[in-house]
Amino acid sequence: MLPSKALLPAVVFALTALQALASDTFMAAVYEHAVILPDPSEEPISPSDALALMDKNMDVLEAAIKEAAQQGAHIIVTPEDGIYGWRFTRESIYPYLEDIPDPMVNWIPCTDPSRFGAAPVQKRLSCMARNNSIYVVANIGDKKPCDSSDASCPADGRYQYNTDVVFDTQGKLVARYHKYNLFGESQFNYPKEPEAVTFETPFGKFGIFTCFDILFYEPAVVLVNKMQVDTVLFPTAWMNVLPFLTAIEFHSAWAMGMRVNVLAANTHNTSMKMTGSGIYAPAGAKAYSYNMKTEDGHLLIAELDTHPRLSPASPPAVSWNSYALSVERFSQNDHEFTGIIYEDPFTFTELIKPGGNVTVCQKDLCCHLTYKMAEKRDDEVYVLGAFDGLHVVEGQYYLQV
């Protein structure tokens, strides 16, 4: 029998756990971080100088994490490149990397920091999560040695990965994801196979991927359709350029179309048009921020359904493939033209009326739009465009937009 003094904490813990398991909602947070960047250099700096820069960024992130926890958030997502920025070569990023183990090792870096070698960044992130009783999602760099027995091993004898990590409320590493679809990131390798990373929490099943990944079947669609996650964690460094619209519209529409929650934490850098973070549900945005005027960070917190597909507020499931095949093509107009966006040849049709139905097609891809304009200035032009072909920027792959 437990002594009475020991019994009370056990009962309280059990009741807290049951309450969490029974909860239909949870509090989510994202932080858009104005990253402190390193000086551009092709040569590596010392590990201590690299850590000094990362500590400056983690000071800012820690303050946001504490504030989110104080406001009742259960999980917080921070941006891609949020701890060391960019401007790197393969060689110059090396001092910023750590060996990140498979989460199966059951590791709490906060209490056992040297188990897998020097890991000051993982230790600090783990302690942020543990000290504030909140899940912390961050983007850092992983390094893995390889040798000549591996035919794809780089000449410098190591793999370097753009990596997301997740620490639970005890500071334990519970997820590690290596970005598969890189966007001009010559400092990193992509994993040999795309990873579908999920983890369970008392408030739903979570999946994670990074920035450019959202445009591809693997891992993005696989996590939703095959792994049936409830919420997607999305660290990103999203530049608001066509043809992908701005972060707010695209990420909100993705959540609605996929019928999942999306926690999108963007890097903030107005000179590179990086802004737009949000907490999105299938029924629409719960909270979002888009700021091209100032250079400060921004914390967002909102309540989400634990299982959004089961929520009465979520729109019913739609077979988009069946719907698309059933749509009759709207009449074309005389305002169709071609143009180049990001080196891809789009077909466009201009929206010349205050409202109506239009279709634009390129090869086998047709886009149908029913629209109504609230207002239109004389110096504005609105168009509907489509691209169906081989994209040759940042690698070659088939793309439909």
C-alpha cells in the first residue's frame, strides 16, 4: 500500500492524465521568428562561435515558449532555420550541426546531455520543453558519418540533414524528421527515402514535415491519407511569391482540403518576403499573422479540435478527384494568354467581369473558378493560371499548379 503522502500525487497525476485523454480540444501555438543571421562566409567558424549565435536565437525562442506555456499552450512550433538562419555552404554549416539520434533510443537530453556526444542545442530545447511542460518543435541540423562502403556517401564522409525535432513535456525526444524535398539547399543532403514521421499525444496524432515538402505527395499527402494524422506540424521559411500565393492563403487552403489542423511557423524576414504564420483548421484559420512592415517576431495561440475530422465544425469529406471529373468546363473567353512565372510557362485567363465562371487549361490540367470581386482598382489585373509540366528550377520534377 502506498503511504498517504505518496498516494495524493499519484491520484492527482492519474486524474490529470485522464483529463488530458478525455479532452476534445487542445491549445496550439506557433512563433514567427525574426532570425538573427550569421555573417555570410564560405569558411566554417568555431563551434563555440556557432553556439553563441544559436544561443541568441534560442533566447528569443525560449521567451516565446515560456509565454505560450503560461497561456496554456500544449505544443509550440518554431520556424525552419529558426536557430541558425541560412547563408551557408556545406562546409560553413558544419559547426552548427549535431548528431540527432533516432527517437527510439528513449532520450531526454536535458537530464542526459552527453549520451550521444556534444548536443548543447538539443539539451537546451529539451529543457525548454521540460521546464515549461510543453511540446516543443524546432528545426536544427543533423550530421551522420558514412564511408566508402556507401556508394552515395558524400566526399567529406558525412550526411547533413535539414531536420525537425520534437520534445515532449518531459523533454524526451519523440520525433525526428529529415527534410526530403530540398529547395536549393546545397548544404544539406536529402534522405534516401522520404520519411513519414508521426507521434501520438494525449491530444491527437501528429505528423511533421518542412516547408517545400507540402507541395509533394511524399511525405505530405501520405501523412494525411495513409497515416491519418490529426494535426500537421509545419516549420517553414516560406517566401511569398507566385505561383504559390502567400503563406496564409496556401497553408489555410491546404488544411481545409486535407481536413487536418496545420500549425505553420514561418521565418520572419521582410527583405526576402518571408512572413505568414498561422494555426489552421479544416473549417478555416483560427489565428494567423502576416507582417511585411516590421522586423519583430510574433506569437500566435489558438484552440483546436483534437480530432478535426470528427468535429461538427469541420466540412464534410469530399472526393476531389470525383468532383474534378464531374465539373463541366466553363466557357473560355478571349483574354487567354501565356506567361512565365518562376521560369515555368503558365496559361492564363484574365478575370474581366465583376463575377462569373471561368476555366483555364494546360494539357490535361484544367482549373475551374467561380468568383465574385468585392472591388477592383484600375491598376489591378486578376488572372487564373495553370501549369502542367516539368519544373526545372531547384531540380527537375513534374508539377501541377
